Amino acid sequence: MSLAYTVVTIVAAAFVGYSAAAVLFRANWVVKALNDYGVARVWWPWLGVAKTAGAVGLLVGLFVPTIGLLAEIGLMIYFAGAVITVVRARWYSHIPYPLVYVAPVVASAALRLAAR
């Protein structure tokens, strides 16, 4: 395991963890966006839990590589869904927001593959 992979994975977990906390604690900017996108309130806690599980999975993945790989894949699928949700809502200027959170996850996955 390389130092770069470890650092990027910790950064990715921090980004995703922050995003999860913003949903779970209902930050105003998240509530407004989710309402604008038409995401039902009943889904909000589940979205936060999914991101929390992904962030924890990234950190556990530093010690159990299979868990890390599954967390990376799950988070990439999650944020792809977020992009689709933004596009469906026709808020095209918001497309970069989920991409900011998934970028370190993709970098983590790339560094994992490069180490093989």
C-alpha cells in the first residue's frame, strides 16, 4: 500500500463523510438542493447512511482491501445517481457538485489499481 493511496483514501473518506453529515444534519444548502431536485424527504436519512457507510468502508479498506474496493464501487454508483438526479431536475449548473465528492473516490480506486 502506497503513501499516496493512503492519503487520497483518507481525503476521499473525509469528503464523503462531510457530505454524509451535511445530509444527516440537514444543512440548509443541502435541504434546498434536495428539495429543488425533487428528492423525497423520506430518502434523506438513507442517503446520509449510504454515504456514511461508504466513508467507513473506505477507511476499513485500508486494512481489508475487498471492503475498500466495494466502498469505492458503491460510492461511484451513488454519485453517478446523484448526477442523474441533478440532470433529471434540469439543474445543469449543479452537475459539478457531486463530481467534487466522487473525484477523490475515483482517485483512490485508480491508485489501488496502479498498486497491483
